[in-house]
Amino acid sequence: MTVEHWTVSLPEDGLALTLAADITLLQGLLDAGVALRHACRNGVCEICAAWLISGEVEQRYPQGQFSGCKLDPPRIQLCTAQARSALVLRLAPYARLKRDA
């Protein structure tokens, strides 16, 4: 079985990454070296949030469960979302892991 791959762009970070569609966005971004905060990995803590600027994702949980689903652009949880098309994301400021200078 061939796994689809999609380009996931983070324009504010100057990144365009190719991620497999069979893993969560959180796992793909972490594997690519993007420093992100995360905790529960099931969408409850909402720490790994991002805004879906364009593209389509499949959420592990139905839309409407989280407070950000009705925002424009919609907010998604990276730990529960998988890419279903090329994506453009904007990371929530609190999702970024601060690195010491």
C-alpha cells in the first residue's frame, strides 16, 4: 500500500514540509524538527493548536468538539489531525516551544 504525502506549509516560519498522510500533523512536524509544545496527544489540552489557512484535514474527533472549530479560519489540534490535501497552517503562539538563545 502506498501512503500519500502532502506539502504542509508554515509560511510564518518559512517552512514547507512533505508529510505522510497516515500520521498526525503533530507527529510529522515533530519528526521534521519543528519545536512544538504538546501534552495529551488526544486533543483535550489544546496546546498544539494551529489555524487551518487552507487545505483539508481529517480530525480524529468530530468537528465541534473543540472550541476552535467554528473560528474563521478554523483552529485544529495538530495531535488529532491528518492531512488530506496540501495545507497552509499558522501555529498558535502558545504551540511553539521556546528555545533558549
